[in-house]
Amino acid sequence: MRVDKFLKVSRIIKRRTVANTACDGGRVSVNGKSVKPSHEVKVGDVIEVSFGTGKVKAEILSVAPTAAKADAPSMYRIIE
């Protein structure tokens, strides 16, 4: 699954266009490397997203094309 779509489906970022912009701006990294929106992610990858004042670091636990709002937090585990 593309990293921008995962960020949107898992609700780490609210909209896919915002996820695209974050990736293009170098604020999203997977396994320590800055990535483009089309980067493929898989279970076990560690995503780090830099926001205005902080960072979110999460490990991917599952990848699904869609997720209900209640199921979205089970797709990842916050590391820091």
C-alpha cells in the first residue's frame, strides 16, 4: 500500500492530499529514509511523521485498503 494512502486510512493524517504534501515536503520517513507519497509500505515498517511542533513514530501492524474509524488505531502502534 502507498504510504500516503496508509496515513489516510489509519487516520494518522486526516486527508490524503495533506499526506501527499507532507511526503513531498520531506516530513514523512519510513525506516529512517525520507519517502515520496508512492512509497510502498508493509507490516513491520516504522513510519515517522513530523508535524509543526512534534513527531509521531509508529510501527505498522496491519495494512488494509479500508478501515472503520474504530478499527484504524489497530493498524499501527505508537513507538514515541
